[in-house]
Amino acid sequence: MKLTSNTSYFYRWKDGSCIEVGPVKYDKSTVVTHAANSHGGLDFDTASGIVPAGAKTTITTSSSSQEAQHIYSFYDDIRYIPEIHEMATATHGVVQNTINNLKKFLLKFRNFKHLWRTDKLAVCEKFFAKNPSLGAFDEEVNKYQKNLDELNAMIRSKDFDFVKLNLTSFLNDLIGHAKETIHMFSKFLADEAKTRLYELRDKLDEYENNLKRTTDTLEDLKFVLRTIAEIQNQSDVIETKINDVKDKYNLLESYNQKATEDETLILTSLNRHWSEIFLNSKHRDVNLTRVKSRFTEITLIQLDRLRKSIAAFADKFARHGPGSIRNADELPQGLKLMKTYRDELTKLEIDKQELTNAEKLFNLPISSYPELYIIQKEMKNLEKLYQLYEQQLKARQQWSETLWRDLDVQLLIDGIENFIKELKKMPREIKGMSLAKLIELNMKEFRESLPLMLDLKNEALRERHWRMLMKETNIEFDMNPESFTLENLFQMNLQRFNDAIQNIVTSATKELQIEKGVREVVDAWDKMKFNVIKYIKGNQDRGFVLGACDEVLQTLDDHTMALQSMAGSRFIGPFLPTVQQWEKSLSLIAEVIELWINVQRKWMYLEGKLS
């Protein structure tokens, strides 16, 4: 234990002097295993050199051996004294007991950790964001008030055996945190109460001013009557708000939060102000009886006009509206009609709502407009369809900007398929509309045109084939690869010219075969070489003669037959002059070779006779 082992730092003196003893060296090989005694120390035998626990011992290391050193201290004198060990053990127990009591006492302050650990502003903002009731606010603040009371009641210092605990500074800090939190909650409530007070004051002033408005026109009368109706209907709500604001200020006063002079003046006059407004609204309503009678007649005339307007609009909507189109080509026009009819319908709805409000104000029976309801329902369905149509139009516009050389047909197919799926997901009522069928037909026709674009990507197509396609569709465009986009093909509506496109592609494919065949003939004869060998008669070099021409003649026959076959094809048109020219050329080559061989053979024969 440290109480006893620390005495090893007090070295002994030499006998009969005040000179500290020096270290005693011993051979490390004589050190035996330390054995713990009942005191927690180690036995030390002077003869064997065993080092006691806590004794000042050093070990020095040299290149040849290790030596241990022991310095005699007062520990060597007291470590075997039982009374010393008993006192040390008792002292350790007292210290440990004091520490435990301190810890147990300090644990109670865990209940106050929220006072210094949390962000007070964030706590208040989170609490008031939930729009709490006054009861919830009072309950929340009471928790901090209870903490404050507990802290004030605590003693400022306490003795624990040999330890004196001074809590004054710590408790003052905690009390400050509690007061600051209560003040911040009160400040938030005060701000909210002030806001609600002035909102209520402004609302009452607005009611008062609106009641004074003149009723020279029907709109003015409607405005005043709406104000009167609102005042009558909002009576309970206003009174509840007044009481709520008063309760807030009463609660704030209990937390020593005083209202300003202006706030107090407004607060004390709220009930009186509201009672005057409520009574004035009743008086104004009675005084307007004669005026209401006159304007009731005007309202009835306007109601009749509205019914006629709705009937006329319903008839026009059925015959010429955005849902009346009969073919897919009219879809863009239908999209424009949607805006026109939507604007007209909105105006009718506004007129209908205003007159319904007038009926309520003049105590007239509320009119119903079944035709308008039917149109509204159909317009909602039409809007969903035209919205889908417009979305796929925008997608097509984006695709149309793609260069022809960058065409990815699968991307376009997947895109239009998604729009078709969206249409099929719509309710049965919408899918059954004629417009839905036209939009589906329009999208499917576009989808059918996409494989034709893939056909037009055939390597066999040349400019002359594109000219044929332009002539067929009556649409001209620039073939420049830097400006040739899919927009040109979209305008053609390729699905309408499926047979023509197939014929053009088929012709192009056949013509490509002929083109390749002609190119093979041309390339072959551009590289064709005759076999020329030396002619030696006896020992004399007689020059060069034409060697065997079997391979050349075989190629000549093959190409002649191929050209004749090409010439007989109905797709020979663009290559007929070239094929005819090569037929003549190959025929001439055949005649020349035959003549050359005959002349050479005769010359060689005559040379042998004449030499």
C-alpha cells in the first residue's frame, strides 16, 4: 500500500552519522521469485537479495552483465510491523468510504444536467413549434420552477469526514441556468401573446371599417353583407381568441412578465370593442333590408343569365370542344382548344360562385347547375389525357433534335412505350373516351414508324433512294449529316408509306448487290496481270512470249457471265451504262487474247521452219 511503501523514498543513514546509505549491489542471479506477504508487500532476505515491494531498487545493464541495486530506507524498518499495516488498512477504508459518500451525494445532481447541457433557444423553439396550449406551457415552465426551488433549498456546503464540499458557485450556476430557461420560455410566450393581441386588434378594426362601407352598387352590398355574415358566424371564435390572449397575459403576469401600457390598453378594451362591432353588424343588417330587396331582383336576373350562358357553353362544348375531335391529326388543335375552354369554364365557375354567395346573402334558394357539373367532370378527364399527349409531344420534340447518324431506335421505342403504358393505367372511364383512343392511335402509329427508320438506316441506301422517299412523301430536306435530324423523318409520318419504304429498301439492297458485283469486276481487272515468260530457242534468248492464260480466260468467262446476269436484273437501272461498257471491254479483251495467242503460236512455228 502507498501509505507504507512511500517510506521507501526516505533513505536510511549510516550508523552513527547523518550520511545516507549508498546502494547495495548484488548479483541478479541470486534473486529469487517474489512472494507476496499478507500485507501486500514482498519478503526481503538480506542474504538472498530479494527486493521488497515498493523499495527503491534499480537495475543497471552493462555489456557484460546485469546488476541489481537496493537502497535501504525506513520501509525496511516498518514493513514487518503489524500495527503499521493495520493503521494503513483502516486509513484506506476511511478514505474509500468518504469517496463513496461523496459520489452518492453528487449523484442527485444528475437530475439537473438538462439545465446546462441543452441549447435553451433550440428547446424553446421546438416546444413552441408544436403550438402548445397554455396548460402545456405552464406544465413545462413548472418543471424548471421546481428545479429552481430545489436548488434554492439546497445547502451551500457539506462536510464529509476530512473533505469539505463547497457547492456555492456550482449551485449559483445551476440557479442561473434555471432562471434563464424560465425567462426564455416567458419571452417566447410574451412575443406570441403580443402578436395575437395586435392581430386581434387589427381584425376588429377591419370589421369596423368594413361595416361603414357604402352600398351604392351590388358589389358593395355583397361585401357588406359578407362582412355581417362573417361577424355573426365568427362570434364564438373571436370571443375564444380574446379569452386566450387574456389567459396568456395573466399567465405571464404570474411569471413577473408585465405587459406594456399600450398592450394593457388594448387588452382591457377588447371585449367592449367586439361587443360594439357585433351590435353594429345587427343594426346594419336591419338597415339594409330595403336595399337587399332591390338587389335581390338584380341577382335573380343574373342567375337567369348564368343558366343561359351555361346551357350555351354546354352545347358549344359538346359540338366544338376539345373532346369533339374525330381524328388524330386534330390533336394539336384540341390541345389549343383546352386552354380556350378552360378559361371560359373558369369564368363561369367564378360567376356561379359569386351568385351562390349572393343567394346565401339574400336568403334565396341555392341553385344547382347539373350541366356545369358534367362539363367540369369531363374537363378533368380531358386535362389528364391532353397532359399525357403534351408530355409525349415534348418528348418527341426532344428526340427530333437527334442527328440521323446518332439514331438509337430502341431508346425511342422504350420512350413511347412508357407513354402508352401510362395511358393504359388510367381509370376505365378515361380510357373509354374517344379522345383516349385517338391519342393511343397516334402514339402507336409513331411506334410503328420507328422500325421503318431502322430500315432506312440500311447501308444500301444512297442519295437517289432518299430522293425517291422525298418525292413519295412530298417533304424535302437537306441530306447534310451535320444538320439531318429525326425531325425530318417525324414530319414524313413514315407509317403511312410502309409499302413505299419497303420497296425502296428492297431496291436499294438489290442495287447494292449489283454495285458490289460491278466493283469486283473493276477491281479484278485493275489488278489483272498476264504471265510473260522468256522464250529460248536452243541456246539463244529470243525475247518474251505470253505464257499460259487459262486463269485469265476463266476469270474472263466468269465476269462475262456475271455481267450478263446483272444486265438482266430489273434493278440494273443506275449501273446499266457501266455494265454495258464492261461487257464490251471484256469481249474486246477476249478477242485480243485469242488473236495474240494465235499470232504467237504461228510466229513460233514459222521461226522454227525458217531458222
